[in-house]
Amino acid sequence: MGKLTRRAFLTAGVIAGGGLLVGVTVGFAIRPGHRTPELAKFMQKDGEVLINAWVKLLPDNTISVIVPHAEMGQGAHTALPMMLADEMDADWSKVSMEQAPAHNEYANFHIARDVVLPGKVPGYLNDTVDGVFLTVTQQLGLQITGGSYSVRATGVRGMRVAGAAARELLMNAAAKKWQVPVAEIRSENSYLYHDASNKSAPYIDFAAEAASHKGETFPTLKSPEQFKIMGQESIQRFDIPAKVDGTAKFGIDVVLPNMKYATVKTSPVFGTTLSSMDASDAETMKGVIKIVKLDNGVGVIADSYWQAKKAIAKIKLNFTENQANETNSATLFNQFRADMDQAVVDGDEQEDYAIGDARKVLKQAANIIEAEYQVPYLAHVTMEPMNCTAWVHDGQVELWSGVQNPLGTKNSIVDNFGYEQEQVSVNNMYLGGGFGRRGRPDYTIQAVALATALPGVPVKMIWSREEDVQHDLYRPALLSRFKASLNAQGLPEAWENQFVDKHEPVEAPYIPYSIANKYIHYVDSPTHVPFGPWRSVDHSQHAFFTESFIDELAAAAAVDPYKYRRKLLDAEPRYQTVLDTAAKMANWGKTMPDGWGQGIALHACFGSIVAQVVDLDLSNGTPRVDKVYCAADPGYAVSPNGFRAQMESGINCGLSAALYGEVTIKDGAVEQSNFHDYPVMRMNASPDIEVTIINSGEDIGGGGEPGTPPIAPALTNAIFAVTGKRIRKLPVSLA
């Protein structure tokens, strides 16, 4: 799938037409508090009872939480069960996690609702709204993990409600059996009690009666002070033991009887196709089983991966050519600048956000600050390269892979190869990194194409690192221009920002600072380079742009950058608290050795606000981040340890990109190929990181993405503090 956008959902809704009305009924059928016969057929085993789509009880009174999201290190397979189990008053020691299948009933309509309708919906419309979005997400094939939505969408609207509904249904069943008022029943550690009669029984005793409930259930959710599992530091993740002892199975670890191995080589220039090939040298190599022609390349199936890799290197390939063959990075950025200039000349800028009259104020202003910023394409370089095992047999297709959208993957196989839904199964494995890359099905389609050429035999296709780097779905390269006017006190009166390409999410370029006149606009400037979501999506670019420019305004006003931001946040106390916390953690303004300095940045995304301060050592001329202080307000951290880990991970990811990350284009193709020319941050370069969580009580925000955006501007602002040199182009260069 493409970017997770409001436009995509709304378009699908229009296409669905009258079918949306059916969605109300479908949504009602799986809403928490309703047993779904369709799900029970394949989710229940002997003695198990499916209470609702997300939870089932086993004969030994253990609880299995059914999680529709992928586990790629972010801890979703633990945080989501925590939310359900807490609302259910479950015994955490007897809770387990089960991966939901790639099935329409597990489409992420909660995510769709949050993307299109981020605000609150009136209670009387909830049923209709949920039903509509279920239908839309089923048609889109969305069972996606991304956008920091697992906890704040599925967790809040799915897991918590499902757990509370299950508890209430069980209590009603116990009251009916014991012939007592339900108000006299209490729940604790997966048991129900009626103290007056000294009766008690495990949840499983009432599961069948609870699951038979057909009416609507509107459970009451706990307040934070009632939480017993959520927010606890001591909760251990379900996935860690297997990852520590080596028994965890990632996509690349799959081994099946009689399995063969494959790899691919595709056109280096995006959009071109295979015109001819000479495989004569490869066909006779040891272990080679089959050479398969693909639309834009070739695949080799062999007895081992190494044999396939050696053989594919011997194949001579010729590809078609187009205008993209003449493209390089310089011409792309020249195109961006020309398109931006022309849009202003023609007066056809695409407005993103406007308040007041920034253009008028700027025209009359005496003190104007201008700047242009540039960021490159970035690859994902997940630790585990793209891979998929496919087995085509007996009219069926079975897949084993780590994917961020199993339902979308399934649908893509159905659409591309003509299968029916029931003929395709997707076994989703652990992901060795995702960051948005594994939300697209390109590599799984390749695997099925190869396995189709060898029916009856499982084929594990693995991309080489070179293929992975040179055929990614890249974070877009962007240009962003700013113009602001300052009043006599040095505060901005007007803010204009123009950039290339429509951004996602919608709020990426927005700023929380109080400026009376703002005009934010963009111009479309398409290229042949494929793009996709990268950790924090477009927030990673725009935070660098906006937080660098606000720092420039502070310098122009001769005001401390922390104090300058704080003054502009007088109307945003929540932001001020986060900013103040980070500054206090870092002892902002402290005396530092020669060649050292501090930089600060603040950004909000995916429902969380994050401020970061960098302590930078430039004493030997090379930037070394000594420590990062991170203050984050996610509303409420369901899994504090997991949230801290995500902040740390996001910081390292953002630092790696800011210091080293750059994909360049030459003759239409990506120049980089492996870690020697696309380096990433190593452990010995990773800074000490201190994280403070602020549980403000606001709506729960995300954790996987918000830690990344502020770190690049915090770093470059620190470089300015030491050297007086502004870094307006990434990756960092002090030349």
C-alpha cells in the first residue's frame, strides 16, 4: 500500500458507495461485546471460547489476546495485551498473545478512523462511524502496523473496550448463574467473586454464556488510577526471551522440508523493464534449479542462497531506457527549485495552511529572515533484508514473511495471481526492522512469482543487501524554504513556508508557536524514484526544517533558543512543560568545555510531544553526540519501558540519518549498495540517552515514531552553538 493518508481512505469510501451501509452491520458483528461466528470458525480450538474478536478463554482459565499488528521490535505484542488484560481484570501471569490471521475481520478500522477523523466522534454516531471505516479498510486491505497507531488506535478503541466488555459480559453471566445482582459481583485476577455468598469461580466457567450475548455492550473503562497492569515498569515483553535465546523466528529464519532458495536482480533504473538476458553461464552452475524471467529482472532458484547469488551475478541483463536514465541527484534538486520558483511566479501554490495574511505582512516588513533547507532520499536498511518464503501447491499459496500489512499482502497476491481469498494464507513472522518498508508487497509478489515457476516446492527468496538498498521505497528528498519577519522585540509576525510535495501526515509542517500570520504551501514535483513511509514519515524532514528555522529566528533576535521557543508557547502549556522538562534535564546553558555545545528542538507527532537537547562534542572537529536528553508526553505511557526503548531507538535512527544517511541518484539509478557507502550508526557512536516520560492525562499518543523528528535539528542547532555555522543540508557536513 502507499502512504497512510486521509485521501486514500476518503477515496475508498467514495468508491464503496452504498456498500458503506453494509459496513454498519459488519462492524456491529465484531464490535467488542459481540461474538463473531465467522471468526469462531477458525479462531477457536477444542474447549476455547471466543468472547469477541480480540480475546478468548482457554479451558485452564488462561486468556489469549488476539493481536492484529506485527511485532517489529516496538513491543506491540505486549502493550496491546496489557491494555486488554487490565480492563478485563485478568491475571497477567496467565495471559498469552496470539497473532491474528490475515483476515478481513481484523482490518484496522480503528486506524482509518483516527486518520480521517482524528477528533472525537459523538457517541450516538460511533456504531455508524465504526461500521463505515471497517468496510473501507476491508476494501483497502488494511491490517497495517505503522504510524504509531497500534496502541493509540487499536489499543484504545479496540483492546481496552474489548477487555472491559468481556469482563462485563462475564460478570453478567455469573450474576445470572448465581441469581444475584450484577452490582454485587467483583472481578480480580481472572476470577469472579460474590462475597456475600462466598462464591467464586474462574472466568472460563462463564465464558460460553458471555460469548452467546447478542445485544450491544457499552462497557465502562478504567481511569488511570485504577490501572493495575498498564503503566507498570515490571511487565516483561512476550517476545524478548525467544529473541535472547535465539529461538525467535523471523521471516528469514523459515525452513520447510525440501525448500529451495532464490534471489533476484532487477532493473537499476526505476520504471525500466528487462529487454533481454543471457543466462548461459549461470544455467550450468552447480545447484542451479531454475532461472525465472521477471518483468523488470530475473530470479534464480537454487539449492542454497549462496548458489543462487553466485549464479545471478553471471547473468547478463539488458534493460529498456527512458528519460530517467539521464537523471541524477543534482538535476532532481534543480527540478524542485524550478518548480517552486514557477509556482510562485504563476501564483498557483497549493495552500496547506493559512492564518492571517503572511504575504502582506512580509511585504511591509523591515526585518526579514530567509532560509532554504535540503534533505536527501533515505533508505530503510532494515537489519533483516527483504525476504519471503512462498509455497504454491494444490491450488493454494502459503507465505511466510515479516510484513507490516498481512491482509494487504494477501490481497496483493489475490489480485496479481488470480487466486481467491481462501486460497492464500499469510504466516506473519517477526520483522527484523520495518520502519514503513515492509508495508509494501513488492517482495512477496516476487516470491510467489518464483514459487509459481517451481510448483509444489517451497521457495525462500532473499534479497541481497545490494538489492535491498537499491530497490527500496525511499524517504523522499525535499526542499523547504522559509521567510519570516521579526518585530521590534525580535518575535515573528509572519511565517511563510514553501516546500516540495504534499506531506503526510497532515500536520507534519505545522508549528505550535504563536505567530499571527502563517502561510504554508507546497508544490508537486514528481520524480521517478519510488517513495514510501520512513520512520515518522514526513515529520522527520519537516521537524528538521521548522526547528532549524525557529532557531535561526532566535539567533537573529539575539535570544536564547530555549527561552525564545518558550515565549512563543505561552498559549501552549503542555508544550511548555515538555520543553521545560528537557531543558531542566540537560541543565540548559551549563558551562561546557571548549568545542562543546548544546542544541534544543521540539516537535509533536502521532499524538505525542517530544523535546530533545543534545550535548555535542566538536573538540576534535568531528561531531560526536555525547548525550541526548529527551522529554516526552504521550498522554499516558502504557508500557513505560517500551516507550523509553522507542524514544532511544528513534533517536539513534534519526541521528544515523542526520550524520550519515544519503541516497544519491546517478544515471537514474541509486549509487549506494551496502553499508560501506550507506553507513548507519554503530554502537560505539551511539550517545547516552536519558528519557523522562510525562503522563499528562491527555489522549494516549504513539511511541514508535515521535522520538525521531527532533533529533536532527537538536544536533544541527548544537553545531551552530559551537561553530556559528548553520547546517541547512543533511547529512551533516562541516566542510
